[in-house]
Amino acid sequence: MPTPSLAALPIRRLTLRDLVSCADLSENRGWPREEHKWGLLLAAGKGYGIDDPDGGLVAACVITEYGPLERPDLAAIGMVLVAERHARRGVGRRLMHHVVSAMGTTPLTLHATPHGRPLYEELGFKVTGRAEMLRGHFTPGGTEPEVTTRAATAEDLAAMLRLDAEVFGSDRTHVITRLPAFADQLRVAEAGGRLIGYAAAWPNMDTHVVGPLIARDTATAKALITSLAARTDRPLRTDIDVRHEELLAWAKERGLASVAFNAVMTYGITELPGDWRRRFAPVTVAAG
């Protein structure tokens, strides 16, 4: 049970001014600081946190909403963290209760680690899928797919947004339009003069994270990953829906190894909207 003093600490909205405190909290729990990712999440989403009277944050999380501004049709919860010295005192449960209540009837989703899953199940979240995290140096080999890819330009943005909304099942313009500044690479795939996929690679500590990865089919997804890998010396990291068995097997043959599995959980809906067959990897598991 949380102590009265800890339970009385108010939950407030976080802003970009809290970025360093959020990164400190990540580091406190043994996670990478991930300041670059925190910057995107705090700018594109809503952060919630509890201040520690001794400085820093007791706890934090971020909500990224999708769909109409005043009435979002989906929200992703991520970066749920509690400082080590306040762990196992009900703080995370209280913060999550607050967030779920604040979101009202908006359907929710999150990627849960095995450690966090029991709390989310207690709150009413259901497991509706799984994602496998891969990491490693990509080594091209064999016959790679003959799909045309190139660097994205400003002229591609409208087509990217149309494709993304169709595949993701909700409007995430406020996230996708930040990709040119957030990512080190943003590439598109074309066929017959039409955009059939796109992918980004963004810096996270010593890796490049591949996400989002939206593609017409597995061959297009392979071509986009190959094109991103050819332009970086860093290891790649990505989180792929386990239903994409062919892509997972191919990526492992190319040098990416399985790191972990996360449960994809939902609240208020039985499955995520959109077309999972063309949605291969999220922007980040913290934002869907």
C-alpha cells in the first residue's frame, strides 16, 4: 500500500520542460535515457507524472492520441515508469487508473512487458496480439526483393498520410509529420508511380530503430528494411507483429536476433483498427 504522503502527491501533465526528468527516470529504472524518443512523445502526446518532493519524478507515462482532435478514436499508452525507491507501493496502479479514467471512452492500447502485464490485466486490458523485438547488424544476402525505394520528399507527405490512415485505421498526422525531423532516414516504396509503403529509421542510443514500417506486402517491407540498413552502420532494432512470420524469419537470416516479446493489449476494443497485414512495425512501442 502507498504511504499517505505518497498517495497525496498530485498527478500533473508533463511538458517538454520535463524531458530531462523523464530521461532521468528511465535511467533510474535501468532503461536507456532515450531523450530523443521522450522528446517526440512529449511533443506529439500527453505526458502525465508525479513530482518527487526531493526532486525529479516519482512516476511518469505518455499517452498518444489518434483520430479527431476533440474526440480521439484510439490512444496508445507508453513509458509507464516508477522510480525504483517508490516501486511496489501502488504508484504505477494509481497513475494508470488516473490515465484510464482521464481517457473516458477512448479505446486504449499498449505494449506490455511480462513484468507490467499483470497490472494492465487487473485494469481490464486484454491481450490481443504479440510483437517480437529484434536487434542486430543487418547483413544483406541472397536475392533481395526488386521493389523501388527512394528517400522521401516533401511531395510524398500527402500520399504517406493517406496510406498511413488507411493501414493504421486512424489519423496520426501529428506523429507522421514529425518524422522528417525525428528520423535520420525516411524512405518510400513505389510501384507504377504509386506509393505502396514507407519506413523510417530513427536514432535511439547506439541503434537505429526501424519504425513505422507500412508496406503493401512482405516483399515491400523487406525492400524498405534493406534500403534503410544500407545507409547506416548502426545495429537495427524493430518490433514486428508476430503474425508476419515470413518477415521475421527473413530478418533473423539477415543477422537480427530476437531480444524480447511484448504483449499487445487493448482496452475498450477487441482488436486494433486498420489492416495488420500491411502494418509491420510501430513508430515505437510507446506510441503504437
